[in-house]
Amino acid sequence: MENKKNLYESITAFLILAVAIVISFLAHRVAVFMMDDLWYANNLATLATMGEETGAPLMSARDVYESQIWHYLNWGGRSVTHTILQFVLMGGELFADILNVVMTCVLSTLIVVISSKLSGTTHTFARSAIYVGTVYGLLHGLNANWHLSMYWQSGSVNYLYITSFILLFMWCYVRELSDERPTALKGITVWIVPLALITGWSNENMGPTAWLISVFTIGYLCKKKTPIKPWMILGSLFSLVGSAACILAPGNFVRSAYAENDTGLLMKLFLRAYAEVRSGFDYMFAPVIVLLFLLIIFYPVLKNKWDLRVLVLLAAAVVSWGAMILSPHYPDRATFGTMILLLTVIVSLVMGLHKQKPELKWWLNGAMAVIWIRGMFWLVEYLASAAGMI
């Protein structure tokens, strides 16, 4: 019976992953380089001096370097993400499509690994693969704008790619809040420095949020009189440096002048408040509703004790959402990082309920399947539309 169960799980895992990856890869093939991609495919320094019609296409790492110097001074501070973007664009569309699928798998796997730790559950390889395939679909089904955050190449790098780094950095600290001190990660004192710098120098809301998590963790451990490890200080410091470099870039002020409406202070405050409220009741409504139902079942109904690590991730989601009130522009794709934090908690609660209440298994699996199908539906609809069928 156990062998048969493992076989069924292996077949299920293969089908879920194969269907999700094949459909998403085909959708990536349809989603060609467009909009900002066409701009970033050039040496931006030559565009600035020669005009948009005659910019020199990227040919080397030097072109990328020159582009990012100009970009930092004249348009924005996301140097890390846009450096990655320009190298990906030089690789061509097929390379980008394959890398996008790989990074979706990486982020899905990272969410499953972290969720397993949060829920205190262990899984067979096949069961873990089922979770990864499910999360792959949920990334689409709960996404406010899957196209511009995962399939448009500029959005894919700015959100899909960089969120894996951000989530990993956050988890390095959040795991230290466990009741039992976790085993130290190998070599973390060395690799936390580039990871922290990349994390901070990412997005205007997610970078500072990650830094705040590091500060909270250090402060909490100090209060408990728990020894602070050197990597914690290094990570927090370089995360702050990266965030400052991103936010204080001269180009941000240039870009803000273009994005800000020429209205009075009260109208500006109203529009920013409107954008915040809309992101909560529109862009992130689906993951928030799913999360609320699971939280109600797991805590007040089943009377489980709140996990500090879960509370910190939820607080980080709230902070990353609220921080966008400082931005004159809050598009739906910018909620991707916040959605990932919510999704990580959602998956951890599902795993916990699978363990604590096996009788809810089919109800939970059915609900997750509906969201997974919703995500696949958007992709199939996109493919059909591109083929002129609808």
C-alpha cells in the first residue's frame, strides 16, 4: 500500500509540474520582449546622448556598466535588477524564456522549503514536488498581474527573480526566531554580504522591509539575551547600504518628477491613499481572503499557538504594502513581493492543517486545485488569444 501511495504521488507530482511548466513555457514563448525591454536592450548612455531612435544595442558587459551608471543618475536606483535584466536581454528571447521558467521553479521551491520549516512538517520527494507544482500554479492564480510581473521580461526580473533573493534573506533571519535555535547555515558569514546587498538594492518597498526584519530579529534576540552571530550584523548592515543606494539614487528624483501629478498636497495624499486601499481591496484581495480563512481555521478554531515567525512574515507583508504610500505610482505588479509573503504563510498553514487535520485534506486540496486551475486558465486563455482563437 505504501509503495502504491508513493507511485500515485510521483505520478501526480509529474503531471502537475509537467502541465504547469509546459503551459507557462509556451506562454513565455508568446510573450515577446516589449515596452521597457526594448529600451533596456540598448546602451542607455547612447540613448541619452543620441536619441531613442539611434541607441546602440547592448553588445558587452561594458555597455551594461555604462547603461547602469546613466540609469542610476537619470532614471532610477534599481541597479541590481536592471543589470540582471540587461544581461538576460543580451541572451535573447529563448534564453530569457528558459530562465524565467527556471526562476519560477526556484521561487516555488523556496516557498515550499520555508513553508515546511514554518509548519514543522517533512515530506517525501514526490509530495514536495506536488507542493512545488501547486505553488507554481498559485503564483499565477493569486497574482494581481501575472503577465507584467512574470512574463514581461522587465517585470520578471524586477519581481519574479529578485523576490527569490529577498525571501531567502528574510528567511535567514526569521528562522532564528524559532523556539529552538536552528543549525547554522554553512558559509553564511560569507554569502550573506552579497545576498544582503542584492536584497536591499532591489525594490523600494521590499528592500527596506527585509532590512527591518533583520533589525527586529537582532533586537528580539538581544532582549532574550541570545548571542548575536556576526553574520546577522553584516547582513543587516549591507542590507541597509543596499536599500539606501536604491532609494537615494539621483535618478529616482528625476523619475518621480515625471510620475507625480501636478496637483495640490491634499490631492496627492488622496491619490496615494487611494492607491494603497485599491491594492488591498483589488490587487491583493484573492491572497488576503484565502489567508484569512486559513488563519481563522488554524488559530481561533483549532486553538493553535501563534508562531512568532508567521507573525513576522505577516508584519513584513503589511509593511511592504504600507511603504508604497511613499511612492507616487503603485501598479498592480508591484504587489508581487507582498503576495509572495502571504503565499508563503498560506502554504505553511495548508501543510500544518494537512498534518493536524487529515480529514480536511480533500477540502484543502480541492481549494488549492481551484486556484491552480485559475492560474493555468489565464495562461491558456493568453495562448488562445495570441493564436487568434478568442
